[in-house]
Amino acid sequence: MPKVGMEAIRKKQLIEATISAIHERGYADTTIRLISQKAGVSTGIVHHYFKDKDDLLRATMQSMLSDLRLSVLKHLEQATTPEDKIKALISAYLDAHLFEPETVSAWLAFWAHVPHSEEMLRLQHIYEKRQMSTFKHIFKMILPSKDVENAALGIVALIDGLWVRTSLQDHTSGREKAREVAFDYFEMLLYKANK
């Protein structure tokens, strides 16, 4: 009889092994066998918890999205004003852990797989909707209602673009620059609204 809690531990272990395998070999060359070797388990154990590689990648992305959501909430804890909250969101979406090489590889694999998988597309839509909704909710407090949608779309697109650009370069020095650029964009939005 399996130990209580073993399923959660085993799934976490397999998700971490998947992230590592994707970073090492890329999504296309990542196999269940490689993942099982990295996790130190048999391929049968992997198949016990996940039906195939796509199912494991979906679970991996769900886990990463959940981690990102927790990071956003943690960043927002200290923010009191709407301006502080927008800056906290920018910091969360450009947090250091999102620039770790293994994390970058997994996110890029996810986005590359989105056009080929309805399930991945669904996850991407949930992520985008949540991100936009959070920014719009806060922007409604500080910007004219006619500017809220474009402001949220602009800052989300800027953050995503800065993340891609920085993650594909030397991200150690670029991460702070990316955050500074996003903060400057936010300040321009405020300036325009208060003119």
C-alpha cells in the first residue's frame, strides 16, 4: 500500500525532472525514459501518474503557473496603494526565479507547444486572462476608464517582451533593466492620465 502523500511528492519529483530534461534536451528530444532517469524512477512510475509526455508537460505548466500565481500574491502582500500594486505586479512577472535557465526553457517549450495542443492553449488563455484582469482591476483605480484596457494590454505585452528578450540574453544584468523599463512605461501612463 502506497504511503499517504506519496502521489504529491512523486508528481513534484517528476515535474522537476521534466523541467530539467526540457532544459537539457529541448521538448522534442525529452522522453519519458529521460524524465524517469532524471527522477530516479522507472518509466512505469511515470505512466502511473501521467498518460504521456504531453500530459506531463501540461501538469508541469500548471505547476509553474501555480508557482507564478503564488509569487504574484507574495509581491502584492506589501503593496498598499494602486501604484505600489502595479509595481509589485511588474516585479512579480519579472522576478528572478522566472529567469533561471531551466525555468526559461520550460516556459519557451510551453509557448512553442501552445499552437499544437488545445489543452496548452486553454492554459495559456487562463494565464493571459488572469494577468490582464489583475492589471485592469488596479488600473481602474488610477486611470480613466477609457484607458484601462490599452494600459493593461500595453504593460502585459511589454513585460512578456522584456522577459523574452532578457531571458535569451545575459539576464543577470538585464533583469533589473527590464523592470526599470516597465516601471518607466507605467510612469508614462500615469503622466498621460494626469495631464
